Amino acid sequence: MNTTYNPALNLEGVTLEYPDGENGTLKALDNVNLSAAAGTVTALVGPSGSGKSSLLAVAATLIHSTSGRVSIGGIDVTTLHDRDRTKLRSEKIGIIFQQPNLLPSLTAVEQLVIAEHLRGNSSKDARSRAMEMLDVVGLAESARRRPHQLSGGQRQRVNIARALMGHPAVLLVDEPTAALDHERSESVVRLLCSITREFDVATVMVTHDTEFVPLSDAVATMRDGSLTVPRLIAA
Ligand SMILES: Nc1ncnc2c1ncn2[C@@H]1O[C@H](COP(=O)(O)OP(=O)(O)OP(=O)(O)O)[C@@H](O)[C@H]1O
């Protein structure tokens, strides 16, 4: 029996350097370790410029770390060829940015169906799964609305539903409440927590709203590229 435990997302000794000046480098991530298990939300906090978005971009396999290991479900992505990494990203990772980036001319359900087509899945099931995911985020009644007919909170819910379309194992969320008022922010964070449990995904959420941190399972702080060991939050 194989008893090896592989967290959904694992970063080990990850360092990321950006070129800075003529010969210098800037260390945006400095020996970062982070492990996120399925069904849990890890909140990532820290001052501006501390490296939070860099960490998400490396975890999303959108940029290569300078050194260290990034694993998704036990697969070391740092050793994969570009095509395999792109495939793994599309099959395992859902990314939610602060701005939903919806296409203005498409209805809510079409936003989800087109994402599935871009993923190479043009099956007829895409539409029924899209309706299902809109229902999960409480927008079944708004499936035929276009972005300008939705509130900011509803647009962010479409964004979340779209990220769920590909059955991700890992959800990476960057400031999901940046454009929302307090009430809508809280309901979006609560929704992210409940889908994390319902779909058994590992969610890492960058947030400046420390008020909502207690809704997550653990919190880790970035400071000058270094990450503290995540602290568990009592239920
Ligand atoms: N493409 C880049 N090239 C060079 N330096 C970069 C680049 N992207 C980010 N940085 C630098 O890396 C450091 C970390 O930036 P990052 O965006 O990850 O921080 P952050 O914690 O997400 O900040 P914020 O909360 O303001 O979004 C900063 O010093 C930033 O200036």
C-alpha cells in the first residue's frame, strides 16, 4: 500500500529573483515553504510588495521559480516541459484574480462554456456543467445576463464558477474582494470557503481584508519575500 501523503499544493524552498538594475537581482521569494491540503483555505497576508502575488504566480506555474520545488498533487512542476505544465495548469489549477475579466458580450453561462472550449473540451456537457456551477455560486437565475447587467459581487461569482469548471485541485485567489463593499466581500469569502470544502480543493487566498482571515483554516504572513509557517485558525 502506498501511504505517501501528497498535499494538493506544495512549495519547498522556493526562491524567485527578478532582474533589478544592471547586474542586480531582487529576491521576491526567499526560501518559501507552503503546503496546502485539499478542503482547506490558507489565507496569505502581508504588506504591499512582500511577494504575495509572486507566490501565487509561481504556484500557478505562470512563472518559473529561480530555485526550489513546486508540486501539484505530488507532481513536481519544475521538471515538466512547457506543454505538460500548461496541461497540468488547465487540469488542476483554478485561478481567480481580483478583477473578473469577463468578456462583455457574453452571458454568464457563455463565459463558463467558452472557458471549457478553450480548455479543449467542447462536449455538450459543458453547458449543463456551467449551469450547475452557476447554481453553486447562487447565480442560476442570472445565467443569461451579461457582465454589465450583474453587480460586482455577481461578476466575481461568475469568475469563481468559471474557475471551478475544470475540476481544479488547487484554487489560487488574488484579492477577491478588492473591488467589493464589505457585505459583498464577506459573502464572496464565505462562498470561497464553502466551495473549498464542497469540492475538496486546496485554496490559497491573498487578502488584505484581515477581518475575513478567521473564516479560513490557516494564515501565513509574507514579509520581504519570506513566508511564516502557516498558523492554524481554531474553528
Ligand atoms: N515583473 C517584475 N519584475 C521585477 N520586480 C518585480 C516584478 N513583479 C514584482 N516585482 C517585485 O517583487 C516584489 C514582490 O512583488 P509582489 O507583487 O509579489 O508583492 P505583493 O505582496 O503581491 O504586493 P501587493 O500587495 O502590492 O500586490 C516587489 O518588490 C516588486 O516590486
